[in-house]
Amino acid sequence: MDISASASDSSADTHVPWGAAILYAVIAVGLAWLVMLPLWLGEGLASPLFLPLTAVMMYTPTAAALIVTLFVVRPERKARYLGLVPFRPVGRKIGLILLWPLFWLIVGFGAFALAAALGWADADWALAGLAQTLPAGMSVPMVVLITFAVLPVNILVASVAAFGEELGWRGFLTTALAPLGFWRSALIIGVLWGLWHAPLILLGYNFMRPDVTGLLLMCGFTLFVGVLLQWSRYWTGNVWPAVVGHGALNAVVPVTLMFTTVTVDPAVGTALGVPGWIVMGVVILVLVASGLLGRRGRPARLHGAPTRLG
């Protein structure tokens, strides 16, 4: 299927709008640091402002994307440029949206099982650690049942928050960098997405390493996740599956951490670190080998820019 841009937008998008892309990055990163400044001036991750400020930070890419799209790039079909439409093919989008939670469960448990097999983490398959923290009247099976029962609601809530990031990364920036081809654009977006997390990572979030090492680990994680989420944008021609994929990631992977010990190192014992990269890398190789990611797997149209997957 032809994935070249529509004639109305092609003249403006035959080359990467580097000025707009750089401006987007500056605004998104700058706003993220501005939003998180109270944490840096106060109690860090222990601040009661952590959760609300994190929610606001997740919408800084959307703010940057809207500013640059509306006032700098100004494509004729703005919603298409951002990946908000079209909704067809509907079946492909719905199928991928429904598969994301199962996929991230497999990645989460697969990464931890790999880490345990390699001796990088200690498994707590009996959830003994969880049992010691439960209040009276609560049992481990009850907690597990409730956790999985509310997962659809948690995914929905997490997807609302994830939209704030995805409209920027898999919406605006994926379209803007599309002329570079899939792999080069995915590399740039994945690394930039990781660096955007710096205000949190340098406080010790995720990897408990408030330094360059923690930031590099985050970039590794976002690079692998970014390839998968960007593939969903290409394969469906729409940003919504990436939104739900990101939301499902944030809601589902923490569930798998119930089976880890409190001493696990996220860099080598969870889906955030090397085991997760390995599992996701295998999935990416399968997508390439099957033709779903590559020159043979181009069923979707990436509106707003000429696109190539090679």
C-alpha cells in the first residue's frame, strides 16, 4: 500500500522540518524541567506533589506538539499530521489495543523469569514478601484477584495520562521525522524520549540511580518501547493504539513486580532493564522476520509526511 503523503501536505513535508522538530524538543524538555522544579527545590520523590506534578509533566509533549503544529508547521490537515485520524482500518486498531495488556504481561513476566534464570534477581513466586505487608483480613489470593480485576480501569486511567506523551512522540515527532525512515526516526525519538525523563530519573526514579547511568538506562528502555509504539503508529496509521500501548505498559508492568523481592535491581531484574530489552528485542526481530516491520509490512498510511520503513 502506498504510504506517501496526501498531495495537500506533500509539498510541505518532503523534508524533515528540523527547525520545528528541534523547537518541539526544546519546549517539551524545558516545560518538563519547569514542572518538576518544585521537586528539585523541595523533597524530591518524597514530595506530596510528586504524583500531580508527574501527571502534568506527561502533558508537556502535547503542549509542545500543539504549539509547533499550529504555529510553526501549520499543515493543512492538522489532526492527520498528529495521528489523531483516520480511524480506519478499525479492526487493526481494536485488535492491537486489546492485545497490548497481554503483551506487556508477557514482557513483564518474561523479563523477570529471564532475570531469575540468569541469577540477576530472586523470584518470590509464592508472594511471601507481599503476604508480610498485608493488613489483617486480606489474603494474597484476594489481593491478586483484585489487582487483576481493576486492571482494565487502571489501563484506561493510565492511557488518559499517556495521551499527553504520545501526541508528542508518536504523534507530531513521528510524522515530522518520517522522511528519515522508520529506524533512524525511532532511534532519535527513543533517545530523546528517554532524555525528556531526566527531571525524574536524576532524582532516582525508576532505576534508583540519580546519575548519568540512570539516564542511559532510561534511554535504553524508551528506545525499545519506542520502536514498538512507533511501529503501532505506522501499522495502524493512527496514534491511539500507541496511547493505549503506553497506558497498558504503565499499568500492567508494575503488576508483575509483585513477584520480585524488594532488593531487586531494576537495571538487571525487571522489564525496565536489560531483561526487558532482551524480551522486547526478540519481539522486534519477530516483527521484522514476519514482514510486519519492514519494507514488506507497510499496510498503514502515515498521514502528513512521505514515509519509508527501510
